[in-house]
Amino acid sequence: MKDENLSFLYEEIERLRESMHETAKRNGLFHEETVRISQILDYLIVQYQRRIYHIPFDS
């Protein structure tokens, strides 16, 4: 189950990364939609790293 959650999270990160690149090409790096996707992507990457390295979520 844990591996499935990590796989899902990884796939979501990759999907958002591609979406952010397309949005940035279309609208520019500083467009509100690009920034919004980037912020979500940052959050998911941190969650992924915490799970990989077993870092508690309250730190």
C-alpha cells in the first residue's frame, strides 16, 4: 500500500510538472496559473521527499 501511495504521488508530480511547463510556455513563467501549479508541485515534492526519507510531517 505504501508503494502504491508513493507511485501515485510520483505520477501526480510528473503530471503537474508537464502541466506547469505547458502553462509556462503558453502564458509565461509569472502568470498566475503557472505560479499556482508551481506551488502545488512544490508541496507535493516536499510530501514525496518526507515519505522517501521518513521525515515526520510535524517538523
